[in-house]
Amino acid sequence: MSEVIRKSVALLTTIVPTEDKEEWSATEVSRQLDIPIQTVHRLLSSLAEYGFVFQNNETKKFRLGFTLMHLGFLIRDNLSIRNSALPTMEKLMKKTGESVYLTVPEGTEGVIVDCLNKNVLSKENEIGMRTPLCVGASNKAILSHLSADIKQQIIQKLIEQGEIRDVKNLENELKLIAKWKIANSFGEIFKGTVTIAAPIFSWEGRVVASISIVFSETNFKDHQSKYLMNEVKKAAGVISEELGWLKSS
């Protein structure tokens, strides 16, 4: 059964639509994964039965089904962090005029679970996006506030994965972020952009997410940075309080 699940997951990730290709034939999938075409047909038929894939009656090719999107939105909408954060994200976007992002940690990565996009990037391509916790202000705001042992475990894994080149520099940066509870980065995740982020805490005082604003480097002005950092920090504090966090914790 585990082998069937592994092949099914591999199949689903293979037929993810791109700018150049929206549908895949069973033969193409078979070649891509080096799996017998009979097996591919059987898996596609089973997945289609539950709406995970859809077969175009005219082309006979397959694409991802809407069941996956439905499940994804259910997960996103049921995240208590997102529900608590959304009103504050909307206020932050109106106040700063910039795109606002909510990122949560999962393993060694940060995952964008929602964004209120103003004019910089495409929202559809960003929600669900994963990047290493050592990259970008939104991720470093989280990594810097994890407990010492968990932080070191994650850093070690990222070193092994080749994601960290200068450990000392990263650790010094994380210390400053932890001290000031604010992070900023230039083009680390999205090229040509500036990101300002702050950590969000749960009632236990544990970092559970970060809120960030992202805007074009051409719009960056030194005299506005202090104002923007204060607004992001205030927004993070409001969401943390919504989750039961006490400043003294």
C-alpha cells in the first residue's frame, strides 16, 4: 500500500500545471516517472474517481482535479492563525499600501498560507510556496525565535541540505532579529523586492508564524523604513494577542 501511495503522490506532483503545459497524457506520465503505463492508467483512474485528477474527454489527457484545491482551501480556512490574522493583515495592507503575507513553519521550511496582494506578485502562485527557514525575512523572523535546541536542529539540517553557506553570519543575523523582533531582507525570496517581517506568538509564547510586507525595491525609502517596521511589529503583536499571547510571556 505504501508503494501505491508513493507512486500516487509522484504522479500528482508530475501533472502540476505550468505556463507551457496544463494536461498530461498517460504515456507522458509513464515516461516521466519510469512507471509502466498500465500502472499509470490504473492510478489515474482511481484518482479520477475521487476527483483528484480530471480527464479531458476530447484530448484524453489528465490534469489535477478540483478536489485538491477544495482540500487545500479547507486546510487554509481552518488555520486558527490565519483566521485570527486576516483582519489585521487587511488593516496593515490599507495602512502601508503594500502586499501582506502570513507564513507558518513546517519542518525546515516556511509556508505562505495567505497573502493580500497589492501589486507586486501573483497571489495564486504564492499561497503554499515553501522556502527554507534560513532564507528571507519572513522565515528568519520565525527561525530566530524558535527554542535553542529546535533552532540548532533546523540549522544543522539546512546545512546538510546545502541551504546555508555562512553559518556564523546567519547566527549573528538571527540574534539581532531575536533582540529587535523585526527582520528585513532584500530579494532573498522574491527578486527585486524588500521584505519586512515580525514573529507571531501563541498563548504559550511559542513562535507560530510571521507577518510580513513585501514591496518593490524601487519603492524603498530609508525615511519610511522605521514607520513600516513599527507597523509590522504592531500587527504581529495584535495577532499574537488574538492567539492569547501575553507580552510578559
